[in-house]
Amino acid sequence: MDPVVTVGLDGSPDSLAAARWAADEAERRRLTLRLLHAWPLLAPEPTRLPCEDDQNYWAKRLVHDARAMLRARHPNLTVVESLVADDAQHALLEAASESEMTVLGSRGLEPVASYFLGDISMPVVARAERPVVLVRADTREESTPPTPTGRVVVALKLHGPCDDLLEFAFATAAARDVDLRAVHGRSVPVHVPVPWGVDDDLTEETAQDAQKQLRQALHPWREKFPRVQVADSIALESPAKAVVRAAEGAGLLAVGRRRHHVGLAPRLGPVAQAALHHARCPVAVVPHD
């Protein structure tokens, strides 16, 4: 199979927003776009019946309409349709294993309610072996031309390797021809506060140590992607708060997730959780070792 970007469709405004985002990204990367709709009760193909008797009529129409919308915006983009008679979560995980990235809709909820992202998105994000992007529904009309993309922001822990995450972030910034901002949040050590305030020397030492680690992590990728303008920033606060703050006005936020080991339940760390629940831009979750 040719390299593809897969988007999950269910007919909701969120999934259509994801489809538009995925089409833009597939065209930038010169990849095929796959429109996937999964439902266990799909009838076996082929069905050569009148529309009123075709059990798959509405599923086909959902995908056909999405394809027509996207082809109108991207006439040169290769778009393929995929109807799968399977549980949506299982079908998306299977598709994710053979896609450059998988794109899903994310409910545009207020922060207090945003912990309910749906029964499908979160398990796929937590289990997929390749990047998954969650996109909130856009409040603009579908016919409105997209605004220029903002910078790409990547959140780094600096504990262990994160090459998969950095490769994704740099490649995405290069494909979009935008700047990349690498952000690392580090809480002030508990021994730093003193009765008269904050120990400035220890705070400065913490910041300098983090800055050195960040620049070392970025160095080989700056050389590999010399055209990408990179800014690095250290925030001495909760990593989750630092990342969400840095994502304001961004075109994409990329966060990492440790690949789970056999026998352990898949999970998302606090930074990825905060990004998915509170960042307003699309969020890419990239699994790494």
C-alpha cells in the first residue's frame, strides 16, 4: 500500500473537521488520503441493489460526500474510500498500524467538560503504534479558505530518547514551511523555595541545566532540517501548564507517549492528557520508545 494519511469518519462535524485537516496535511506531504468508516453491521460487498434496499447506502453516502467535499478543495489529491465491517476502535487501530498518521475528530468542549473525549478517540490515541492527531471542529463555514498555519510546537521531557517525536515535529514544520518551537517545562525543585522567597541561584542552575539538555536534544535535528527555524524555551513550572501555554496560537502541538509494554495497560502521561483536553489547536500524539 502507498503511504497514506487515514481519517476516521462518522458523519459528525468533528470528523469532517478532521477530514479537512487530514486532506491539507496529506497534500503537503504528497500522500494518499484514506477515508475510513467502520461499522460492524455493514453488509458484505458487493451489493447491487436499489438505494432504498442497500444496507450500506448511508455509510457509502457519508464517505462519498466527504470525498466530494475534499476533492473540491484538493483536486489533485488522491483520495480512497474504505468501508470496514468492524468495530470502529479495532478498525482504526489496524489502519493506524499502516498509516503515516491517523486523524480523528475531537469534541470542541469547554475545559471542565473536555475530559469526555469519546469512547473511540482516547483508546486509539493510547494504543496506536504510529502518530494520531486529534482535531477539534472548526467554527468557520466549510467554504471558508483555511488560514495560514501557525508554528509547530513540540513538548519534550528530556528523559530518555524521543527521536520519533522530534522527527515528526521537524518533518511537519518542514512540510508546512513554518517555525518550530520546542518547549520543556520543569517544576522548581521542592528545596529551592526559602523563607524569604526563592533561591535565585538554584532556580538559575535548574534553568541552565534544562536549557543545555534541550539544545543537545535538538542539535542533530537542526542539522538534519537546516531550513526549519527553531526556538527553544524552558519554563520553570508544571510541564503540563507550560505545554498548553506554548500551544496558544500554534498550528499543531506534538506530544510524546511511551509505547506500552506487553501486559501493561496503555496510558497517557499528564502532559499528553493536558494537551488533549485543553489545547485549542490540533494535537499529535507520537508514540516513542
